[in-house]
Amino acid sequence: MNAPFYWVDAFTPEPFRGNPAAVCLLAAPLEDEVMQQLAREFGLSETAFAWPENEGYRLRWFTPAAEVRLCGHATVAAATALWSHNPNLLDLVFYTHSGTLEAVQRDGKVQLTFPSRPPAKFPMPEGLAEAVGVPADKVLWCGRDVDDYIILLPSEEDVRALNPDFRALSEVETRGTIFTAPSASPEFDFVSRFFAPQVGVNEDPVTGSAHCCLAPFWSERLNKRLFQASQLSERGGQLEVELVADRVHLRGHSFVLVNGTVSII
């Protein structure tokens, strides 16, 4: 069978920045093993698979190593691919392992709505600080949500300076780890980096799902609900984040870099 295939750079208005994801638009689901093999073959941090279901689309995400429960940038990519493939589509509904997600177009950006995932204070796991080279006195707060640890550092400079030992970091029992700090620029409210060698992604360029945790975390500290966020990976990316009750709106640009057909035997 052949399926439409897209390569989308998410959370950026231009190519070669933001977070790239592959998207396969299917007529019906593939076997899990085949989807995992395709994700490994594409070699991007995430590959999304979407197919029609009820009045929307079933959506699943795979890293090269494993399926994940939630991925923001690959959802941006999936919505962008569907709108590119069928410009007559309007608002989108995705059925996922993390519940129902919605995607709409707002002022030239993709807006996604996810469940908020407020973190709870949690002891720093053994080996985590050493794996990223952070002195204990620089960890201002440690917590976690359902999937990830979140670590608050004093400054943007501290977040930029992180240089993880990914082999050591992969031994920590978690999907990934978010490091965050206040932004040094008035253009942004906070900055972050996200590491997930446990699922085959050493550093994710821009992580939508992490901002479902970052939004309630920073809302409590800054007493606001609308944020401009910057992720300090090598590729870099920016997004607008809004906390509305128990939901998080993520807004960002996207760029279709490649579209074509993938042949699946």
C-alpha cells in the first residue's frame, strides 16, 4: 500500500528550525510493529500516524525506539499535513492514548488543546543531577508529572550550559526530563530544554507535551496564564502557551519541508 507522507518542521515559520516530525496519513491502521519500523527508518524524534475514525482521526506517535503517549510537535505536524493534503478540512479532532485533542488554525498558526499536566514536588532521583552536571545547590525545585521530571534552575544561562551524559541520563527511570528557568529576554517568559534518551531522543528540539507541564508550573509562579516560551535546543523554537482551566492551548507556526508517498509492503 502507498500512503501520503509529510515531513513538517513544527513550531517555526521557516525550514530547518523548530522540531521536525514525519507524518503518515493512512486509510486504516497498520500493525504496531510496522509503525515502529517506519519510525525507526525515518529516524526523526517522532513519527505520527493518522487515520480516519468517527468524526476525526486516530493519532499515534512513535520515536525510533518506542511508542509514546503524547507528542505536541508531531500533533502540530499531523494537523499541518492533514490541512495540506485536504485544504477543505476545518477544525480537527484527534483520538489518542492521552484522550481527545483538538487542532484549529488561528492567525496563521496551529493551535492545539491538551490536558494540563501540573507537576507535583518530587525528590530528585539518584544520578540525575550528576548526569547533567548540575550542582545540587542550583536545583531550586524538582517535581514530576505523569511522564517527566521537571527541574527549575536559577537562570537561562544555567539551562543553556547543560551538557548531559546521555548514557548516564538514560538510566534514570522516566520518559524524559525538563529543565526550565526564567527567560533573560523580555520577549519570553521562560525557557526550557528537554532530554529523553530513555525513548531514543537525546534532546528534543521543541517539546509541545512538556509545555502541558510547564504552563501550570509557571502560572503558579508568575501569576499569569498566557506565556511566550522559548526552547533552547540547537535548532530552537518558540511557542505561545495559554492555560485555560484544566486545558493548555499551544500555538505555533509550522513549515512543510517534504511531501510525497511512502510505500508499505
